[in-house]
Amino acid sequence: MENGDLDVNIQHESKDELGYLYGRFNQMVTNLRSLIDQVYRQKIMTQRAELKQLQSQINPHFLYNSFFILRTMAKIGDVERIGQFATQLGEYFQFVTRNASDEVLLRQEIHHARMYTEIQELRFSRRIRVQFDSLPPEIEQVSVPRLIVQPIIENAFEHSLEQMKRSGCVVIRFETAESEIRIVVEDNGESLTDEALQRISDTLDNDDEQTETTGLVNIHRRVKLTFGEAYGLRISRSELGGLQATISIPLKGGEIYDQNADR
């Protein structure tokens, strides 16, 4: 049991002192299994609640600005781009608000993040450049919690780059190690101070459930709940000068198949 085997059960036929001790030991193991199951179920419920919280935090400015973009396209009669943009916007909100599985294929998660980025590129095309690398085919089928990449890209646009008058840059790239996948989002924002960077890192390291649940904290907690304490969100200063957010997940995160996921 000390090594984690909770299926142990001590058999002792005699009704003596040892029989009593072994009986209590067996009952303790049974209670321990039950408690572990309760804690696991509670963590799953917490994860789902935090996903719902993230879904409810749809940025109204993103919605307003998207309609302004559509209005501009309509005024100049750009019918083809109106159709394309409306399709992107519909798929974006379908992915954000759908109540299907809490986990999706990495391919689907990155497709959603790329769609969001393309929408923002239309808004900031004159002053923000985006480099979105291709997802390596060998990791497309890895299962990940839903909505872990797009909110980080949104954070870069809204907090690091929105105030830049020109030459803004956001990079989304992928790294694979022996046993780990890293999804890296970095920008060249000029407003990130060392104090602010330390404050964000401290917030992620704080396991207190009463800590304010920001978008980054939400993502960090859900990745840890899914894959374990060795994984999650790491924050550092990018070589570009702004914030670098790195999501780490196991290379063998798992595979799922959802026949409705692409709809």
C-alpha cells in the first residue's frame, strides 16, 4: 500500500488481536480508495466548472470589432471576404460555446486558435504581424483540454500588442522533446515590466483555490488536472522582448475520436 497499491487485502482467519488489526487495515484501505475517488471526481467537476467560466468570458470587444469589420467589408462591397469572415466567426463561436467533450484533438484546438488569429489579423493588419507555424502531423491526434491556446493568443493581442502603434509581432510555434510537447506563444510587447512578469509567475505557482482565476490561471490548472503536476503553463520573457507563454503537455497525452468534433 505504501507503494500505491490500494487493492491489497490481508486475509486472516483467526479472531484474535491480529485479526482485529488486519480487519481495521482492510477497512482503512477501502475508505482510502473511496476518498481518492471522491477527490478525483471533485477535480473533474472543478475542471469542467473552470472551462465553463472560460467559455462565459467571451470578450465583448472582440464581438463588437468583428461586426465593425463586417460592416466595413459590406460598405466596400467585398462580398467574397464577407462570406469567408462570417464563416470563420461562426466556427469560432461554435467551438467556444459548444457543450461537447471537455477534451479535443490538438489539431482541432490549434485550428480554432488559428481561426481566432486570422480574425484578429484583419483588425490589426497594419500594425501587428503574426507568425503561426504549422502543427507537426505526428502530434495532431494528441488529446488536450479544450480552449487552452486561443485565450493565450487573445492575451497577447489585448494586453501586450493592442497599444502598439506599429511593428507588433506575435509568434505561435511548437516544440517536441522526448516526452513533452511545448506550445509557445510569444510577443514583442513593450509594456511588460519585470515586476508584472514576476506577479504573473507567482500567481501561477500559487495553488490556493481562493486565488483569482484569470484566463492564464484557468489554463494552467486545467492542464495540470489533466496531465499531472509536471505539466502546465510556464511564463518567461520572450527573446522578442514581451511575454512568452509555454504550454507543456505529455507527448503521449492520449488519443480521442469525436465524430461530431469537426462539425
